[in-house]
Amino acid sequence: MSKQPYSTYVLRMWRDGSEWRASIKEARNNKQHNFVSLESLVEFLYTQAEQTPRNGDKQ
């Protein structure tokens, strides 16, 4: 199964004391990912973007 050229997420962010926390839920399968920092969220998103084909790319 090839990946779609886009991803849709629901993003939630909140403060836990002085730290930011985040979770995202994938719209297509409701899988939730939790993050203890904004840095880990951004790292996850970069990884997802690298795995998603651009328009016109063959998978």
C-alpha cells in the first residue's frame, strides 16, 4: 500500500508546568502519538514528511 501525498492530524498542545506537551491523532486511522516536548513533535513530523511521497513521485 502506498502512502498518500498528504497527512491529516488533529493537534493538541498544552503546558505541563513550564514544559509544552503535545499529542496528534491521525485522521485516517485515529492512531494517537504523544510527545513530551515540542522538539519531539517536530522530529516526528519531519520523519512523516520524509516518508510521504511528493506529487508525481512513484512509490
